Amino acid sequence: MTLDKVKELLADHLDIDEETITEDTTFEDLDVDSLDTVEILMEMEDEFGIEIKFDEVGKSVGELVNYIDAKKE
């Protein structure tokens, strides 16, 4: 469920097809710049009701999902 929401938020923000995003997709693969990163993480903080620390997120969508799930517990 978290993965689906993360994919949806990324796809909406980056204007790309949600189906192109997998757990193994890196933020580098998505050409996410620093401004995009800040905006996306702020959206995710609002969506999931948690604080996200940029330096703890990891490099891939799967690592981000694991981070969010751990913070929600």
C-alpha cells in the first residue's frame, strides 16, 4: 500500500507514468533534482503524517518505502 502511494506521488510530481516506477528505481533514474526531492518529501510527510529526514531515505523507491513503513510503526 505504501509503495502504491509513493509511486502515485512520484508519478504525479514528475509527470511520468506510474508503471515505470519500481522498488528498484533510484531517484537518479527519475532525474530528481534537489528541489524536486524537497517538494516530494514534503508531500510524503503530509500524506503519511511523519517526518522524513532526507539523509536517511536511501537511494531507491524501495528504500524510501521501507523508511516510511518503519516510521509509521
